[in-house]
Amino acid sequence: MIEIYDSNKSAPVAANFDTIRTRLQENPCWGAELLAHAGEYRWRVSAARFYSKGPFGARVIDETPGCLVAWGITGKRSCLAYRIKRESENIIQITPLAYLEPRRKIFLAVFLALIYIVPVLLSPLLWRMYEAQTLQASRVYLPTFARYLEGL
């Protein structure tokens, strides 16, 4: 039986570190398999399998010798990340992580910059549109404005 400590903060597991690394590297759909083992709906497991394929599938990131980060997809904007650390020959320590893959960080930064930059780049166009609208309205109301000024 697996012991889980401190409200799911870590869990020691009897497993070989090298075997775990190899299996996670070879299986980019381990997040979907985890959902299936957890008893999630089939549509969610299928979605996780779909999103795990291609270049954005699960990753195993080696941090130091005897320590890695396992990052897996469980849906469109849903991921899992665990630090797996070798404690002894057949004992590993699993710790959940708040982790965002570097390429996703870059994507988010570029996306947010574009959201901010595009309106700034379009502002001269908007200024010209407002200037044209103001000019047109001013021409339409020129006679009325002239009469208004005469009455002062």
C-alpha cells in the first residue's frame, strides 16, 4: 500500500528509478492512462490521448542525476507534473509540482505581447478613422454651428 504524506504533498513508492524514467519517456500518453486508471470518463481519456500526440506530448525532464520531472497531458489545458527523486535503489519519492513547460511560458508571453502590441500598432489607423468621422460630422453641422455662433 502506498503511503501519502501531508495532504498529498509527497509519496514514497517502491519502484526502480531507471525503469520509471524509461517507461515515462517511451509513453507520451501516460497522462491519459493515469486518467483511465482513476476511472475518469472515456471522452476525457480520449481527449487526453488526442492532446498527448505530436510535439506537445508528455515529457521527462532530467533535473539532476537521480531526479526528474515527469510532465503529462490530461486534456486541452490540463497537465500533471511530478518530481520523481531516487531515495534508494528501489524507492522513489514522488512530489506534485506547480510546473509550466518553458515552451508554453514563451508561447503565453508572445501571445500576451501580441494582444497588447496589436492594439497599439492599430491605434494610428483608429485615430485616422476617428479624425475622418469627426471631419465628416463637422462638415455636416458647419451651417448649424455658424448660425449658433451668429446668435451669440
